[in-house]
Amino acid sequence: MLALGCAMIFNPLQSSAQNAPPMPPNGAPDPGAATVDAGKSAGGKWIETAAIEEKMTGKRRIRFELEADNFLPGAEARPKLILFCVDGKLKLGDFRPNVRLAPPNRMSFVGRPQLKVMVRVDNTHYNKNWNWVNGDFLAMDDDTVRKLIRSSIFKVQIDTRQGPQIAEFSTGGLDLNIVKQDCNLKPLGHNY
């Protein structure tokens, strides 16, 4: 009887079935889903992930991601910069602090909530108003994205519920040819 109980506890087939992701009700995979490749280096500390063409729309989605060098107090994960490109064009540049943001402190001219941030790109700093999205992340403006892709140092000071915090990124080394090909994105201030 003891052997039977041990066999049930250590049964690898039962264990893997319990940890498997749930299947759709009919057991078939989503026919419209895109196939996603594993991330690969895009230069420096950047990772590029591509969603191979979606079956219905034919769109190809690319994601460039960079983790911060530091954790913010109260965060379970490092902040991230994420660039989303669809069909060869930049769709969105996200700053994800992985901590709860302070409430928005202004509205854009089209009525979107925004949070004022201080940004440092190499040896220059300035203030920006980024769109505040549900308190989870900030949508960066295109000019900041175009500056950060050619920088070596990128820092963002944001207001959180714990007060001002600074996320630090080592942005250098990104392969600008890959970014131009996948996002049609050129850095500011360069004849590229």
C-alpha cells in the first residue's frame, strides 16, 4: 500500500498534466494565433522576439526588450523598455516600471491621462509627459524612442506610490540595422 501511494506522488505523467496550460474547450489550438520564436540577441543587452506572420492578418510582429540594470523598491521584477513593431513600423514604445505608478498628473490635448517623467539620454536630460496606461506602464513618445536606440545610458525618473524612483538602462549595443529593418526606425540626429 505504501508503494502504491509513493508511485502516485512521483508519477511524472500526472505531474506534467497538472502543470500543462489549459486547452481550448474543443482541445484544438487557436487557428489565428501567430507562431512566436524564442528571443535572440539584438545587440548589447537587447532581446528581439518575432511573431511569425499571423494567419489571418498576415502581419508580422516584432518585439525588442531591454531589462533595467536595477530593481525599483517594492518591485518583483526589473523595469523594462519594450518596442513593439508591426509590419515593419514602430507601433508602441513602452516603459514598464513593474511597480504601481502614481496617479496621472496631467491630461494630453486629446484627453489621455499622462505622467510627467524626467528622462536622461547619455549626457542630456529633459522632462516628458508620457501616456499613463492603467497605472501599469507608460507609453513613450517616438522622439524619446528614437533617441534611446542610439544611446549608451538611458534613465527614467518616475513618481511611484513610494515616491520618485529612477530606472537605469544600459541601452548601448543595439543593432540599428535590425531596428531599421524590423521597425523602419532611425535614431534622431543621424544620417542613417
